[in-house]
Amino acid sequence: PFPLPAGICATMGVRELLDKARTHHDPDIRFMAIRELIKLLDGMETIDSNLQQPVRSSLLQLLKDSNSDVQTNAVKLLGTVVRKIENKQVIALVSGLVVALVEDKTKDKKKLQLQREQFQTAIKKSVKELRVDDGKEAGGQMVEILTKHLISREVSLQLICMDLLKDIVSRFGKDVGLHHKVLLSRLQDKLANNEVEDIPIRAANTLGALARFLNDDLFKSLMNFLMTKIEQKTGDNVTYINAVGVVSREVGFRVGEYLEKLMPLLQKCCSVKVLREQVDTEDEKKMGIRVRLWEACLLAFESFLRGCPDKMTKYTSDLLELFVEAMKYDPNLTGDDEENGEPMEAEDNWGDGDGGDDDWGAEDGGDGWGDA
């Protein structure tokens, strides 16, 4: 018999490997089938049009495999596939991934969380590997679906959605401009959440990524929103001041235009006079809140100095005095202790980098304010 053309052999090979990966009872065989499939597809410039839909459907199934190694290999396969299928299949694939994430109805909470984490990883991989030309439609589809689910009652799902939105906006922010207004509004709402600390932190970090791509009108509305909230002097001041700092670290040159109003607002919360008057006059609980506020202001000042140094010249002498005064403050040393000559013992934590929850500036891979 005559040998089959190479293209037909490759197509038959893909179908056979897909079948093994989906249906074989042995997870080792499923794992190996996916590995061989990746090698086969890597050798193709594009995946045959007759194979694209079966490959896409199989991927969604493999990401739910009961074996974690098979799932991990499926994520690697996804990275290959999104680069080699046509635009409409890419859109269908990434939309399917996001829908599988947000509409998972698994009742077992532990299993549900594991599956969501798996799809979160898969979506991150697809965002990284997407062709630039697919960003507008595929990225737009993902942003639209994820933004809708920011109002979910499930905190864990909200956090995952914001984490993914940050990745998508960071790469395709300019291409998803149609969704900026709605996304901005939802993220501003998330800043007001004072029940779960991680939500406003992640919302601010996503806002920072989005701020790089907002048009002038939307950026102005964001800054006016933040300044109004700071001016109201509510218990959420720290959240909004930190958000200003995050935005400034991303687009300091744009924040510079608002310093005339911003700086007086922050200096009312954190100045040499305020530090000296309030260090010894508040109870421990109020003092804890006050220290967080000071820390937020100091981080914001730092971001202004780095992001728009030319606009900060007239404030530098006041800030230098403030920084020196702040360096003298020790929360473990009260005024009474100083007078009695009995300072409280405190560990020397300088530079130990323990990455604790209160280490806002730590680069520990978590969700601190301004986490990149």
C-alpha cells in the first residue's frame, strides 16, 4: 500500500492521542499522551481546521482530570494550542475557560477551590501565550465575563476574578477599552469593602494596572473619586490613600497633575504636628488605626517622589522633616515608659523580612498594596 501523506498521519496521530488523553483509565497513559500531543503540535505551524474544535473541547475536559499531573500537563498543552488555532477558536477557548471558572457548581468546597485554582492557572497561561492580534476580542470576552462576577457573594471568586483581570489588563489594557468604564466602577465599589481586607487590596492593585490605559476623562474620575473619599475622613481612609499610592507607582506622571489637591489632604492626616500631638494621646486601638494611616501616607509620599519628582520639589523640605520625625516613633515605647526610664523591650526586626500580613511593602508574592 502507498504511504499516507504526512499531514494525514499527523491528523490521525492527534486524534489518537486526544482519545487516549481523554478516556484511558491509567493516569500515566493520559499524562504521556498529552506530552506526545504537545510534541506533535509543536511541529505544526497551525493546527488543521478539522482538529481545532476537538482539541479545544478536549482541553476543557483535561483541565478537570482527576489527576493533578494530567491537569498540569493540560495547562502546558493549552499554551501550545492558543498560538496555533484561528481567532474564533481562541475566543471560544478562553471564554470556555472563564465560564468553567465562574460557573463551577461543585458542592464540595475543597474540590471547588482546587478546580478554580486550576482554571485560574490555565487562564493566566492563555493570557501570557495569546497572540497580540487576539487581544481585543479574546481579552475583551474574558474581561466582560470576569467583571460581571465581581459582584459574586463568594469572596474567593471575587479575588480570583480581580487577579485575572489585572493580568489581562496589564497585557491587553489598550485593546479592551470598551470595558474600562464598567470595570473601573466595579473596582471602585470593591475598595469600599471593609469586611475582607484582601478585597480592597486586590481591587487597588487591579486599579493600578488599569490606570495605565484609562483615557483622560476616566482617569480624572478615578482621581476625583479617591480624593473625595480621602477628604470625607471616614474609617476607610487608609484604603483610599493606599489606592492613590498604587496608582501613583504605576502612572506617577499622571498623578502629578493632582498633587495641588492631594498633598494638603494627606498632610492633614500625616504631618510632624500630627505625629507629635497624637502619639501619646490615644488608646492602643486608636493608635493602631492611626499608625496604619501614617504608613499609608508615607508610602503615598514615596510614590509621588518617585513618580513625579519635578512636581514634588516644593514639598520636599516638609517631607524631610516628617520622615525624620517618623523615624523616631516606636510603637513599643510609650510616653509613660520614657518618663519612668523603663522602655519596653522590643525585638530588632530591621531587615528580617518575615513577610507577615502587616508587611505592606514586602515583595513576598502576596497581595500587598502595589503588588506588581
